[in-house]
Amino acid sequence: MNENYPNLELRPPLFYSWDVGIRFELGVDWKREYVYPNNPYVLGCYKRAITLFESLHSPTEEIFVVMDVNDFDKGKYLKHQLKNFSPYVKKSLLFRLKHQALPYIFPEDDEESTYKTHRFTLRCNISDFKYVPLLKAICNQDLGLKPIIYHRVYFININRKTIFHVYDDRGCDLLATSPVTIKDTYDRHYDWILDYDRPEIDKVFN
């Protein structure tokens, strides 16, 4: 991070904190009656998140999976740190899990609090973890569907030097050190780019 993304804090909204990036829209055409599993809206979210992830990562590539666990309950979630990862990675890899305690910062005012954010980082290959159920669990966090995971998860591709972050069912951010790295993803999935940010994104790639 220090070498490729100097001065970038790994916290949302990533897209607005770096010059080279794309913000994609995942969820479209939501309807009030979509409160059941595998409804058209959530299936569309899953499809876009998984498709974008697979366009950026090949099975043999190395990646950092970073999970930020905000501790608001005196270590309750910290005690179950391994359970956050265990459904999605080979158990034999959990010994590689690195931990770092960071001060929690309130997103709305950038002020530190007495709470902590516990950052867990796992270095592994794409083929070592089940990214499909993990992405689905992230998309589900505000929809009341299971599986569900509330923690922020970032995927840092070591070879391509990209950062991929699905923040919820609404969308995801993709960052790169150079526009060339993600130009193919920009072209291939241009229709999925969030319209609000499209003009600024077009400037970067054109």
C-alpha cells in the first residue's frame, strides 16, 4: 500500500480518494416486494459483483483479503475473528492471518473515537478462498438475507496492483495505479458504471 497507494487510507469511499478508479452500480431496479432470497434484484447484484471480480483476478494470482471488523461491543466480534474467515478460506491457511488494531474513525466527521477497528489480512491465492459466497454475503448486508457479513472487505491484487471493494448491494469501487491496468474492465462493463460518476471516470480513460 505504501509503495503503490501512498497516502491512501483503506476506508470508504475509496473511489473519491484516488485518481484512477471506477465506481460500478450493482443493484438496479429494486422493488418493495423483493424481500425473498434470490429475487431478481439480488441475483443481479450477485452477477455483477462476481463478474467484475472474475474479470480482475485469475485463479493463480496472489491476493490480500483484508477484513475490517469494527469493535463496538468490548471485543465480542474480536473473539470470533477466525469465524469471519473460516467459511470462505481453507482452514489450513488461517494461521497466516495477520491482525492490526486501528483507531475507529467516524465516517461522517473524520474524528477518532474510543472504539477500535481490527484489521485482519490474509495473503493467499484466488483459488484458496470461496469468493462467490463471500461476495454474496457482502451484498446481503443491508437486505436482511443470509449468508451475511457486515464487515468491510477489500481485495488487493498483488500482481495487478488493484483494489476491489464491494461496499454493499448498491455498488463497488475499483482502484488501480494506472488506467491501463483496468481499461479492459472499463470497456467491457461500461454500462455498469454509476451514471453519477461517469463523466469523471470517462476523463480518466479517454
